[in-house]
Amino acid sequence: MVRESAAERGLEASRDNLIAVGVRLRVEEGPGVLAARILPRLKGRAVVDSIRGPAEVARLRTLPRFILLGIDAPVKLRFERAVKRGRLGDGASLDEFIRKEERENSEAETGQQLRRSLALSDRVIRNDGTLDDLRRSVGQALGEIEAALPSRRPEGDSKPVR
């Protein structure tokens, strides 16, 4: 949603521009605006990434059977991966990368609140291995969480729906 808004404004998709656009949208339309904008696009099972604030989590939690997985990795590894991705504005050094990440942990409701959002996760997965390791961990976590969710029964149906 933020990348689309940046493009509509004629802005390059640099990290700094994306942060600024996200903050502006939250100031103008409320802290849950990004989740509100994505909700109409979600059909069936869906994945929403880059959730940056508790208000977005709250809005998404209105979906039946919503599961929030937090994916985290050590900062040095996140930096190494960012360098390989080569995205504009991620930071040229580990110190710069860390400073930029700190800006993404605002206390302001309209700012990015990564730590607060991560703390709201149903499960946090440590992403310090391969992509296959991550896929396996996500699949296992989803299976365990879904198995623990209460079954829903549509009116007139005696069978649990999963």
C-alpha cells in the first residue's frame, strides 16, 4: 500500500520515502489506514507483510481467524540481507542501518512501531537460516496455531469448519 502511494506521488521507493509516505497516510487518515486499505483486497487465505503499527494489527484482527506471525532476525543478518537486496536507502553501513531501524520504532501512534507490532504477534519466528528453514517454520507455526483456534460452525452446519 505504501509503495503504491509513493508511486502515485511520483516518489522513488527508497526506504526514507516509504517511511515518510506511511507516516503521512497515518497522520491524514488514521493509524490503521494501511490495514483498512488492504482489507478489501484480501480474499480467502492471504498474507499481509510489513505490518508496522498496533492500529494496523487491531484492524486486521477483525478478520476471522487472523494470525499474526512476527518474523525477526539478528540485526547484522538483516543488514547483510539488505545489502544483497540492494534496495535504495537501506543504509550503507551497519551503523547507518541500525539508526534507520531505530527511526522505525517510534512511540508516535502515526509513526512506525515495529517493536510494538512484533510484540502483538501470535508467534515470533527467528529467521536466521535459509529460505527453506523459514518456510518450514512458518508452516509449522501456522499449523499449530490453526489447530488451537476454535472451530467455527456456520448456521445449520454441525461440522466444524477449518
